[in-house]
Amino acid sequence: MEHSSKNLEKFEYDNAIVRNFLIATVVFGVIGMLVGLLIAFQLVFPELNFGVPITTFGRLRPLHTNAVIFAFVGNGIFAGVYYSLQRLLKTRMYSDTLSKIHFWGWQLIILSAAITLPLGYTTSKEYAELEWPIDIAITLIWVVFGWNMFGTILKRRVEHLYVAIWFYIATFVTVAMLHIVNSFEFPVAFLKSYSWYAGVQDALVQWWYGHNAVAFFLTTPYLGLMYYFVPKAAERPVYSYKLSIIHFWALIFIYIWAGPHHLLYSALPDWAQSLGAVFSVMLIAPSWGGMLNGLLTLRGCWDKVKLEPILKFMVVALTGYGMATFEGPLLSLKNVNAISHFTDWTIAHVHIGGLAWNGFLTFGMLYWLVPRMWRTPLYSKKLADFHFWIGTLGIIFYAIPMYWAGFTQSFMWKEFTEEGFLKYPNFLETVTVLKNLYLMRGIGGAMYFIGVIVMVYNLVKTAYAGNFLSNESAEAPALIRFQEEKQEYWHKWIEKRPVQMLVLSLILVAIGGIIEFVPTFLIKSNVPTISSVKPYTPLELEGRDIYIREGCYVCHSQMIRPFRSETERYGEYSKAGEFVYDHPFLWGSKRTGPDLAREGTMKLRKPNAWHFTHMLDPRLTSPNSIMPPYPWLIDNDLDVSSTGKKIQAMRTLGVPYPEGYENEAVKDLMKQAKEIADDLKNQNITVSPEKEIIALIAYLQRLGVDISLEKKQVLK
Amino acid sequence: MLRFVKHHLESILGIEIYPIISFLIFFLFFITVLIYLIKLDKKHIQKLKNIPFE
């Protein structure tokens, strides 16, 4: 590379866009965590569901996860990327207009999520709950971000791309791929769609997405930020640049394969489960390589760490990253997963990652950025120290009760008496015992939240005392041309070529992605069809949509694993062939309540009247239950205006409803509804057949029925 | 469109070799990265390391 001192160019860094994203991350961090706090306490005090739809747990939990992931962390990523990218490349962002479109577009998406999720518009796919128009908006805004980033990279004034930028590129390209593939859905109304995939296929695509959303939204961009902000805060370069190269390529290549570890012991083919587990274990190497690289950057300046809250936040963030990435592979081992899956252990695991790694790294970055951009010292180091300590204690108070709850729950589910019966046959016993632990978790969360509020005060005070610089002057020599070196190794070559870097990253993640999809597409031929499994009736289909709207899948799984403790409690284990008409799949990932896969079968079947009363107030049928009440289902009329359209959509997706059945559907629906309403009347419950509750009851009574019919056929 | 892709993937002959190929790609790739790292010039590494401080 040749620079000429005569050719020194003057330009300005755009700090205003960094400030905007920075404010957004703080505001949405507060909101997202506050919602988290509310839902944590709802599990102890069900009254906090307030008896209205928009504040029930099932609708607020997706709001919490979306807010902290895409609004808090998302805006944090963009703030950090827009700050570091300009400086690492010695240039202003490619286009101020694109920056603005990106910022406002992203905030509008968040706003639409904040409105639609509490209103019950959801696809039910975790961390991808937003409905199709918002999915399209996300795609467009993501392209704007990538366009702006690549424009900036292409007009850079430095030859080589620093490692942080590789992580940004991999993030952009992989999130685009994940989002598009997982969002294939068939619209039936403005805010209602059905997943293109069904059952096992849908589950595999969803967890390929879900796992890699953690990898490429919560991890790789933050590793990029770590490689920039930790050296900056420590005022020394990263410990090993060689390690960072290995870290990058190994991480993006291995991560993408590990998705099936979310579906161990499920109806997914065994080889796909094993592949996921093997790659998950391999992930320890690059993850710990990265963590150690971050921590060792601080070698020789640990005395500084003692005095500087920013570095303390970063140390705990890296430690949390190390803990979570050690635990992740552990949880992918089938024998550990058998204990942890569906329990609060998962909740503990994700919050070590979320609160420590993402939360603390963001806080460290904010405390570093605000004084620099507002050109004044931090208002109070003491308050930042207080934030650090109460936040750290908060994480501990959050995590320990959740680990405890996870173990307690799992062991109670699996415990048998000497006579060979389940020791706790009533699921409720395994829930009520956790209430104190849930309370302690809520207190831990509150401590963490207080720390955040203190930070907000500290940062606002700092900003008021300072003077914000929107456009920061800088100068650098123009990049004249690349100097081709003799015997240039491929990596040195690629470090200078962002577009090739993008293509290579895409190829790497696509290889893992495609390998994971092979079982998905082979499944149809692998899975023996179960002749007795039939499509849902129109009423059941409507009931299923209510089940999705209310977020029942957040607490109730529909996947019985092949363990004696589960088959004793719920009946026969789940088969892949049972879900062929499930658009989307509803296996769930957590059992705050019992599994419902066989809720309509002999062993678990309850009278219609029981379901009616249970929905009106769960504590009438199940004292001490922590489930929210759903009285509006009894008042609301079932909307049958799109029933025909839904049948048509399902047929397009491959569900074998006869041609023209959409015209008969509502008639059949009313007939079945009347039967249920009549049955309720016999039980002294008078309710119109046109109410939503009837559809939900029909759906619940259908669950698991098909497979029990097959048994009868075999017996005959 | 999706159905078209699906059917073709379902009917790939000798699909069993697929994971083996991917493992080979995987290991060859990492061996290349390792060789590159071993041969890497120290001065160049120092230069890259210090980009954030320039």
C-alpha cells in the first residue's frame, strides 16, 4: 500500500447516528427488562396477569425476548458497529441517508413488534414471532444496513480489514440467510400466516434459526465489538491476532451446524441429533479461544481493572461468555439434556449469556462511548461501580435459583416410588414447589434492573454536563492502491477484499446450513406416515390459532420424549408422523405447565366442563396453579370470517382437505361447536357455541387422539 | 418453488456421502487456516493488531 503525505484527506465521523442507536439501546433495554421483571413475578403472583389479554404471560414473554434481543442488543450492535467501523476504516459511513433509514426503520419494526405481540399476532416460532409484513420490513432494513456497511468498507482509507469487521460481515450475511429461510410463511390475512414447513421440518428449520440467532445476533457481532472495545478500553492491542483468525473461521463454521441440539430425544432422526451434539461439543474450542483472547488482552493491567468499572464490566461479560459457551456444549450431551430440557435450567443458561455477556458488554461500551462522544468525564465512577456490583449480584441471584429450580423440577418429574409409580403424578406439585425460587429470581432480576436505572441516571448526567460532537473531524491519507505482494498468502489476500470475504463467509455458513437441511427434506421419505393422523377440523384449526394467539406453547410443550417418566405421565412418546399437518409445529421449549401432546386421550382426557372452568380461572380446578385466567375466551365471539381461507391455505401447504371444502368448513365448524356447547349445557354451563372457548376446547380435546385411534385399528 | 427444491433434494442419489464430503471440506479448510497461521509474518500481525490504535 502506498500513502502519500501530500494526499492527507480531511473528513468527519458521523457520531449522531451512533448517539441515536445508543439512546435506543438504553430506552429499549429498560423497557425489555421491565417486561422481563413483570413476567418473572407473574409466575409467582398470577394476579399480575391483570385478567386482560395484552398483559398475560403468554403474550408478554415473546415481547420480552424480542425487546431484549432485537431492540436492546440489536441497537447496541448498531451503535457499536457504526462507531467502530468508521474508525477502523478511517472514513465516514457510506451514506447518512441510509444510516437514517436504517435507524428509523429498525425503531419502527420494534414499535410494530411492541404493538402486535401483546395483541396476539404471532407466528409462535421463538425469536421469530413477528408476522409476515414485519418480516418483510426486517429484510428490507437489514439490506439497508448491509448496503451502508459495504459501501463504507469499499470507500475505506485503510488496506486491511481488522478482525472486528469480519465478525460484522459474517453477522450481516448469516442473519440475512437465517431470517429469510425461517420466515417462509403463507399469509392468510394482514397479520396472520402459516409456516411453510410442517411438524418436524418446521421444528428443525426453527431451531436452526433459533440456535443461530443466538450465534449470529447475540454472539458474533458482540465478538466484533469485543475485539474493538476491549483493546480500546485496556489501551493495548488484542492478546493474539492469530488466535482471533482461528476464532473467527472456526466459530462461524461450527456454530451453524449445532442447531439440532435443541431437539434431542424429539422425533428428529437420530443421526441429525448426533451431528448437532458433536458440533456443539466442538464449539467449546473456538468459544474459549475467543474468551481467553479477550481476557488475556488484559494481562499486565489487572491493576487497572480494579479501578476502572468499564474493564470490570468487560471482564464479567467475557467470563459470562465463557460460562455460557461451556454450558452450551454440556447441555447438548444427550444425558445432560435429558435432565435440563424443558426445565428452568435453560432459562438460567440463556440469562448467563444475556445478562452477563450481552448486557455487561453493552454497559461497558456505553460507559466508554458516552464520555468520549459528549467530551466530558463520566459523571460518577462510584455510581458505575455500584451498577457493576448490583448487576453482578443480580446475575448470581437470578441464576442460582433458576439452576436449583431446573434440577428440582427435572428430578421430581423423573422420580418413581418403590412400587414403580410416579412419585409426583400431579404436575402441579412440581410447579408449586418452585414458587420461592421464582421469587428469588425475580429479586435477582430487580437488582440487575436497579443497576440499569442507575446507569441511565449516570449517563444522562454525563451527557448534560458535556457537549455532544455530531461530526468528529479526522484526517487520513487516501488509499492509493493495493500493493500486490509476492507470495501473498490467501488470508492476507482476503483481508483486503471484503466482497470475497462476504462470499466465503456465506459459503461456510451455507455448507453447515444445507447439511442441516438434508434431514429436513429427507424426513418425508424417512417418516412412516400414520394412517390415522388426519387434518384438524375447522373448529380445531380455529382453536389451534387461539392456542397460538394466547402463547400457550410458551409454557406447555407438545413433545413427549421416550423416557419412562414421560410415557408414564403423558402416554406414548411422540412420533414424527403425528405432526405432518402442523403448520407451525407447537412442540414448545419449556414446561412451566404439563405437556399437552396427549391431552385429549383416555389417560389425560378431561370433561369439556373442566376445560371451561380451567380457562375461566385455573385455580378453580387446580388450586395454587400459576396459570393466568382467560375469561375473555368465554366472552369473545369466534371469528369465522377467514376459516375458509385458512382451509385453502392449509391445502396449498399440502394438508389434504378435499377440493371445495372451504365452502363447507363453517357449517362443519358450527355443527361441532354446537355438540360441545350442548355437552357443556348438560354440565350446567350455558355458553353460546359461537364463543372462542368452544374452539379452544375442541382443539385441546383433539390432541393425541389420532395416534390412539391407530392403536385401536391395530387391535382390531 | 420450494416444492421443486424439496423434491430434488429428496431424490439425490447417494446422499449418504454428503456428510462425509462436508467433513472433508471442514477439515481441509481448517488445515489450510493452520498452515497459514504457522507461516504468518510477525510484522504483519503486529500491524493488524494495532489497527484500532492508528
